[in-house]
Amino acid sequence: LDYGLFLCKSVDLYLLCPQLYLDVVGGKTRQVRAVPSENIRVTVPRDAEIDYIIECRRFLYAPIKEGDIVGQIIYTSNGERIASSDLCVTENCDKTEEKITFFDWLFGLFGISK
């Protein structure tokens, strides 16, 4: 029995996810943080490598509410899908009241600030 347990490891997939910040268009803040909605623990062979694929938009439109689902993260091992989780926003982002000129929008699109 110990031999079988020795060949496996338990991994918290939440810890593998990088810090993910998404740009916000028309919001009071420029970025919001997205995290997996749940912590998934899996048992895999000790020598298995776990990779992830993040599927989400490059930017979001305000307003955004805490808990909004903005994408998903798919965990794979040896090319096989082992788990997935929704990506949720951790903070609110209200819509800005100020008018944005075309050039402000264009510069913001390319990440250039005045």
C-alpha cells in the first residue's frame, strides 16, 4: 500500500495558476485580477508534469462585478485534460463617467499613457 502512495502526489491546482490581470476598457480602474473560482486537488503520478491553458478575452468592458466569470483555466497532464475551473474577477470595476477622446482610446489600446 505504501508503494502505491509513494508513486503518486497530491497537487493543489489553484497554486499553479499565475497572477492574471485583465485590462478594462471604460472603467475607473485599468485592470482587474482574475483567479480560479475553486481550488481543485488532484492526485497524479509523482513524475507527471501539470500544464495549464488559460482561455479568456484580452480585455473586458466596464462595469464588472466581483465574481463575474471572465474565462476558464484548463489543467492538463501528458496532453490529457485533468481538470478545469472558471476564472472569476476578484473586485468590482465601475464604469467611468468621464468622456474619452478618440486619441485617449487609441493610446489606451496600445498601452501608451500621456
